[in-house]
Amino acid sequence: MTDFLLIAFVLLVAGVVAVPIATRLGLGSVLGYLLAGMVLSPALETLGVDIEALQVFAEFGVVMMLFLIGLEIEPRKLWEMRGQLLGLGGGQVLVTTFVIAGIGLLAGNAWQTAIAIGLVLALSSTAIIVQTLTEKGLLKSEGGQSSFSVLLFQDVAVIPILAILPLLAMPELMGGGVGEHGGGHGHGGFTITEGMPTWLAGVVTVVAVGAVFVIGNYLTRPIFRFIAKANLRELFTATALMFVIGIAILMSLVGLSPALGTFLAGVVLANSEYRHELESDIEPFKGLLLGLFFITVGAGINFALAFELADQVLFWALVVIITKITVLLVIARIAKINAPAKWLFALSLAQAGEFGFVLIAFALGNAVFDEPLADLLLLVVTITMLITPLLFILYEKVFAGSGGENAREADAIDEENPVIIAGRGRIGGIVDRMLQAAGYSTTVIDYDSRQLEIVRKFGWRSYFGDATRPDLLHSAGIDNAKLLVVALDEREQIDKLVKYATANFPELHVTARAIDRNHVYELWAYGCRDIIRETYDSSLRIGRSAFEALGVDRQQAQAMTDAFEEMDRSSMREVADLYDMDVPFDENEALVEKVKELRKEWDPILREQMKDILERGR
């Protein structure tokens, strides 16, 4: 027990010390963890820590990360990405594989070995790229989304690569054993499809994927509903982890990538009412395990062997990085990805990835690589992963100057006004113009740098930055502001800002944009009392136009619209008091009964009012 606690303590201390220093120096948390691992390597060796076994455990952080990403992507959006997945992802994997395989042939390797090298090094690091893009706020940018499409395709490509590698076995390496790398990572374990006919293995795989969709659509809600009744947060967390681990096990048993399976599960649950709870419960585990994974990558570097093979390691590391950057820039040009997005796309994906550890061990065990080549490739994968944070720094310093990928620092806000507007899009822009026309001074904060550059050309002053950041809000003078207008586009960002503002500034008037009726109730529960549905007023105007199109004159149509609006607002206020964020909207019995009661009460009254208005007009 003491040994385990000592190892855990050492790893935590390393992360706590290294990451803040690296972040303050502008190096990012990933490089901080990698450097911590490199420094810790001798100490872990002295303590007898099995770095490879620890890395296998820590790789579950990648699985959790893909699950959380899946929660952010609705199935419709995933379908819309199919062109990017096949075009960008498929093009990158195929072209990179053939180019690196060609260089492998020129270096004197057999054609089987050369192709295997190309397949192994064609993949990139999902863990490093997604973590870094998320930290820097670039994941949803054009370059970030293009990079994510390639990573998602690569996760899928691992499956056919695992099927291809045994076909490349070298007869002269047969019987050599798996060696020290034989344990492998992730895919090296037991699978129920092993030894099955190809058609049957395919059927089993399809059934497993179908089971993920069934679990996500039909089992999660009743189970989480049952767990929620216990009012124990830790039980909900345990249930969330149970689902993620269970799906990862199911995918591993049929020979699929656990990360891919949990990503699909996340997509299925993207529209679930428990989505936010799942995110908040799993996020801390994901962060800790990813940090541990990066530490193990740094600690796994064999410096003695690296110095001994320095020329070969440097050669293949340069081959990987230069080849990938060149191929990705060509693909970006074909796909018409604009600068600096294309540079983010190319530089972020330039390394080899953690799946390389899996494939190298698998290839060694199947007589595709000999042990010296496997050791060399392990170093190449690790070194290129270590260089990746430096490539991100290169992107920020050299290629992100035009601001097209939202990579710049937040603007310094040098004024304090009574009104702060978060978001200057379709809604925030109009609100800003109305207030300024009436003589009120506003401070507008938005994270869309392209939009801000456009409005600045027309003389409107806005600040670039994330309005949900407390430090930015304080610099904007939220302590003394009278009004905060929340006009952000994304529901999660609206929720985050409203919760922070209402909890910390009770005297501040918060006017919030709501996506739909359900969102109104949620914002009301957070404490906001001035909520505007984004489509509500336009819907009323369309309804009024419908009355006029049916022969009602303008004055009557407006009176009928006003009568409906008064009823709707009154009933919504009564329903909002019964809203419970821990219970699905349509399963809140008290709320459902209240809506039915109000309909019985208000519908006849409203119908009578409409009738009176029409008769008065005749």
C-alpha cells in the first residue's frame, strides 16, 4: 500500500509542479506533463514502476476524452462531417502511408516492412491534439474541426490496419516470439472474434456497435433516472464510469478501438437530458488520466538507446514530420482550407500517435518487425509526440497572426461601462446598436475574431475574448455594471455565464438569450429572471401575419397576438417554478400536470378573447 501511495504522490507532485510552470512559459500543459515524465524517469525506475503497464491504464483517459467529444456532436452533425472524414482523413492516411513506405524502401527495408512502417507512422496522437486544441480554444475552429475529422478517421482505420499487419509477416522472423513488447497496448488482449470466420466476425462486430446504440438510446435514461432518485452524486458518477468502461470492454472484445466505441456512445447521448451531468462527472477523471498518460510517454523514453540511435531516430522523426506536414498542406489546398487554418491542420497532425505503441507491439508479435526496428520506431513515435507542443507554439507565433483561428490572446479591456454584452452576433449586434443609439455605453465581448474584424471596419468597438472567463468579466467591470446581456450562440456557454453571473453578482440585472422553451426553464432555475427566447418575437410576428393573410385587419391581428403573448408569458412563469433540472422535462409529473391544467384553464379564455376581438372589428 505504501509503495502505491508513494508512486501516486510522486506522479501528482510532478504534475502539480511542472504543468503550471510550463503553462506560465507558454508551453502548454501537454509539454509540461511530458517534461515531468522525462525528469521522473530515473525515480520511477528506482521505484520499480512498470511504465508500460501504467501507460496502458492511463490510455483510458483517451477513451474518456473521445466519449466527451462525442457528447458535443449530434448525429446530424457527424453525418454532415462525412465528407471531411473520408476526404481529409482517408486522403491523409493513404498518401502518408505510401510516401513513408516509399522512403522505407529507399532506406533498404523489405516491402512488407516498409508498408508496415508507413501504416504505423501515418496515425497521429488523438490525446495530444484534442487536449491542446481544447486548451487553446481551437477545437471548433475550421482547422480544429478538420484535424478532428482526420483523427476520427484514423481511429476507425486502426481496425483494418490490425487486419493488414499479419498479412505482411516476414518468414525469416517467424518463431522469434513477441519479445518484451508482446503485451501490447489495448488491442493485444483477448477478443471473442479471434478464430471466427470473417463473415461471422463481421456480424458480431456489427451487433456490438448496434448494442452501443441500443444502450445509449434505451437503457441510459431509465437507469440514470433510477440513480437520480437516490440523490447521491457519487452514485451518478459511478454509473457514468460504468457505462464508459462497459462500452470500452465491449469494443475491445470484438477487436474494435475502445475510443471509437465510446465516441459513438457519446454521439448517441448528445441529445440526452443527462448530457451535462455526464460531462461534469467524467471530465476530472479524463483530465487526470490524460495527464498520467503524457507523464508515462515522457518517462518511457529510453535515453541511452536514443543517443545510441540518434542519427536514425532523427532521420525517421524528420521523415514523419516533414512528410505529414507536406501531405496535409496539399490536402488542405485541395479541400480549400484557408490560411491560417491549413497551418493549424498541418502542424497539429504532424506527429505519430499513441496507437503507434499498439501497432508496433502487434507487428512485432506477428513477425512483421524485428526487435531492433520496433525499439527504433517506439523512440520515433515518442520523440514526435514530444515535439508536437513546440509545433503548436510555432503555429501561434508564426502562422496565427491573421487571427483567423481565434488563436490570439484576449484583448485588454480598457473601459468600464454600465452595460456588458456577451456575444455580438445576430442578436447581440442589434442590442448593441439600439443601446448605443439611445446614448448608453456598452462593452461588447465576442470570441469570433472574424466577426469582430468585420464590425470594427464599420466603426463598432468590440473586444475579442471568452465572455465566460471570470477574469475577463472583471476586467470589463462586471462588479460595477448594471446590466449583462447574454447573447452567446452556444447553449452551454450561455448556461455557464448565466450561472456565474447570477451566483456571484445578485444585484446585476442579467438578460439572457434562450435557445428554446426548455432552455427558458433551465435559465430560470439558475436564477435568471429576464429571459428572451431567440425565436419567440419572430414567431409572434409570423402568427400576426398569418392572421392578416386570413383576412383579419392589422389592428385586430396585433390585438390577438398580444392576447396570446400575455397568456403564454403568464403560464410560462407558473410552469417555470416546477422545473427540476434533475428530472427530464417530459417526465416531471407535477410540471406535466400543471401544463395540462393551464391549457384547460387558458384555452377557453383565449379562444373567447380572440372571438371578442374579431367581433369588435366587424
